[in-house]
Amino acid sequence: MAIEAKDLSYSYGKTIALENLSFKIDDGEIIAILGPNGAGKTTLLKCILGLLRANGEISVLGRDPRKDKKVLNMISYVPQRSSLSIDLPIKVLDVLKMTCKEIDSEILRHLELENKLDLLFRELSGGFQQRVLIARALMKRPKVLLLDEPFNGVDVLSQKRIVEVLERSGATTLVVVHNINPVLHAVHRVMLLNKKLVAFGKANEVFRRENMVKVYGAEIPLVVCEEGVVHPLYGDQHG
């Protein structure tokens, strides 16, 4: 078992962010986490990291991250790109070396970064910046990978490359998304979150009218693709 939570709760003062979450995530699963703004998605990632001391039980790779900080050596976390301030005139190679002892040429190749190493990070497109950050996270060889909205402001080709490398990594991956469609066919299960855990399971089990109303407070159109997988159509609504 990679991650297990029981009655996990967290509040910012009197404001409840997470309430009595219980779930189990197996080794190697790719999990998508969806919910509206303020649903507790980023808070959940930080609880898994042990950055927030939640109430209840939380186990990551058999350890409590609130007490055993050694587990952080087995986790990589990529926060929202908008929360980062890598605006210094540093090269892509230097960004990678911030946390990586060895540069993995295979990861660079899959993310098409081999020819970007001498470029300034801040001058890359949003898509390539995200590729660099994910490459850096993967070069740590994590057993658990946490990604917070990695597809925001990222072009379709970069989305495709990122999904491919996540599938190849073998790491247990939790990815917060506001639009699941770029990654939907790669994920094993979907978590619908709005402070409480509304639904957790396969896409076709989770994406039901009643669940979407509970999470978003409105009906979200659902369509079935040629492969028989249910896709939510968000339009411009941020989820």
C-alpha cells in the first residue's frame, strides 16, 4: 500500500479544508484528484507530504509523514507553476541540478529537453517550463509523485509528453487537475473531492450526474468516448 488515510481532517483556523477522508492507494497507481476551488486538493497533497499536521491517520509508504521526515526522500512534489518564482537568469541545467545529483538522459529524451539545457529557464514556454519541473521531480527516482495542476497553461503537445512520462515512471502518482481529459486514459482511479470525499473509483463509476452535482453544485455534461470512457466536459468552468 503506497498511501492510506483514515478519518483525515484539516482546518485553517475555523475553516474546514478536509473532513474525514478515508482512502487507500496501491503502489504504482495514477490517481487524478478533482474538485472546485477551495475543495482541499492542494491541502491534501501537503498533508501527504507532512507539511500540514492533519488530524486522523495518514501513512505514506508505511510511514507517518508527520513524524518520519525520511519518507520525504521517497516523494517528489511539483507545486503549481504559478506559485514558483524561478525568475532568476539560470539555465535549465542548473534548475535540474538544484535537486538532482545525476541528470537522466532518458527522461530528458522523453520530454524533449536534450537541446534545452543551456537555455534560460525563464525564457522557455510554459509547457517546457513544466516539462523541466517534472523532469527534475522524476530524476529523484521517487516512489510517490505529487503534481499540483501540471497542465495549467501547458500546450497540448506538452500535455501528451508529460502523460507519457508519468505512465513510464512507475511511481505512485497523485495529480490534481481542473480538467482531467488530458490524463483521463492514463489514470487508474479518480478522486472527487469537495472537503469530503464524494467519490473514489474508476472514471465510469465516479463520473455520474449525482456525484458531479455534489462536487460542483451544478450539472456537468458527460460524454462517452470511442473507448467507452466517460469524460466530463467542463467548458470554461474551473474545477
